[in-house]
Amino acid sequence: MTTGPEMKEPGGGAPGSLQQHFKRQGRTFDREEINRNPDNFQAALVVRSVRAARSHLINAQFTLDDAGFHCSRLDDLQDGAATLLADWAGRRRPGFGEPVPAYIAAAAIEWRRSAKRSY
């Protein structure tokens, strides 16, 4: 995950982010307003491009998984795209979910072994 000075509090936006740009203008980062207002064409284009990139990255992750491979750098790229979209939409960035119970993890390991899939 992206950490460091470029990431501020959730919803605050990084310096130079679209959210900060709109705050300086006294407006909020609103997807609907971006899509309606032709002056915001560049911002809408960026958001749509990152959404498309994230979809392609997720597809690549699933394709690699089906082939029995795993790429941590691809995971990081997809995580970065999800973080950007969450930040621009004013949401908290994706975090870790609840811990998986041991019996579910054991069943997943056994299923992967029987399906001849491993990392």
C-alpha cells in the first residue's frame, strides 16, 4: 500500500490530488459534477482511465491465478489504483478485512492442493 507523506488522512486527498484541486476552488470532488461539467473533462478522463486500468489489473490477477501463478507487484498496482479511486471519491482507502477463521483457511489450502493450484 502507498504510505508516506503523499498520503494524508482518508478523504483529505494527497497534495496535488484532484480532491485538493477542487478544495482550492471551494468545491467538492463530486463524480456527477465532473461528468456533467465540460470544464472538468480532463479530471473525468483521468478517473475513467484509472477505473479501466483497475479493471484490467483485476482481470490480469484472476488470469494469473487461474494459471496457478501469483505476482505481488501486480497486487500492489491494483491496490494503488483502488487507493487512488477511493481517495478521489472521498472514501477511506481500502483496508484489511476481518481475519479469516482457521478452518476456512485450512479448507482453502486443501482445495488448492486437490485442484493442483499453488503459489
